[in-house]
Amino acid sequence: MSVTLTHVALQVPDLDACIAFYRDFCGMQVIHQRPGKGSRIVWMAEPGREQDFIFVMMPGGSERQLAGRDYSHLGFAMETRDAVDAIAAQARAAGCLLWEPRDEPYPVGYYCGLRDPAGNQVEFSYGQPLGPGAEQLEIP
């Protein structure tokens, strides 16, 4: 049996704010939308990955209130440390930076964290053994 992860569905309190967040910070685009769940259901994907992995977003959710030590998050890989720093600066200016950029031993790498408008934590990393830049890493 072959199983492939294709999507994550998020029910969010402010659909348009979440669409803007994932567009502006993650480079995702709306690839499909249809009526549903009281207004509309939106599919978002990274350009070129529309058939690999998507976010499905629906209105009507409540804001996530994560406990202080809850590091549940969505993870996005960046191609360089400078790209992580740039996302952190953008988030700092927008008031949604959670974790300043920091270095951790392999396989965690260099990362920062943001909070999306629904209260989800979103990590941007470089130096993990997956995603852009992974092929350049020396794996211990």
C-alpha cells in the first residue's frame, strides 16, 4: 500500500487574512476556490507544487490558543540563512514574529517562527535535510 500526504485542511476565523498571510510570507497562491462552509473553501499551493501538496482553508474556525510550550507548527524550508533573516524582518515589521532566528544542531538548523492570523505557528528554516537547499548540506 502506498500512501502520500497531499494536503492539510485549516479551518480559520478570518479566511481573507490567512490567504494574505500565506501569499505574502509563504509565496503560496490560490489555485481553486468554491462555495462552501458558509462562504468559500480555498486551496493554496506553492507555484509548481499544485499537484503535490496544498493547504485547504475554510472559514468558521476559532483562533488557536497554543500553550506556551506547544511548538506545534507548519514548516517551510528556505534556500539560505539570509532568506530566514528576511522573513523574520518582514514578520517583525508586521507584528507576527514569534521566534527570532536561531541556530540549533542538525537536523533542526537555522529557523524563525511566525504566527498566522488564525494563531498557527509557522516555521521558516534553512539547514534541515529536506526542502530547498537540502541537497547542498553535508549530512553528519
